[in-house]
Amino acid sequence: MAKKVVASLQSASKDFAKVIKMTKSPKTGAYTFKESIVPSDNVKEFLAKK
């Protein structure tokens, strides 16, 4: 499936990036991952959000 996502992102007119953010749960201490596809301009904003 990853190959399809990359292929579809390259054919689009805008530049997009797949971003994976790791956060630690305060309750259990386990790490969770949040995946998102955002425009290249908004990558830093996405990672700065909590």
C-alpha cells in the first residue's frame, strides 16, 4: 500500500509529505503513532502541535 500512496503523492500538483508523529501516553506510558499526509509547507506546524 505504501507504494500506491507514494505514487499518488508524486502525481499531484502540490507537494505533500507523509508525517508520522510519536507521542507518549501520560496514563500508560506507551507510545502511540499518528500518521498524516500534509502539504510540505505545513510539516513543521503539524509536528509543533500537541
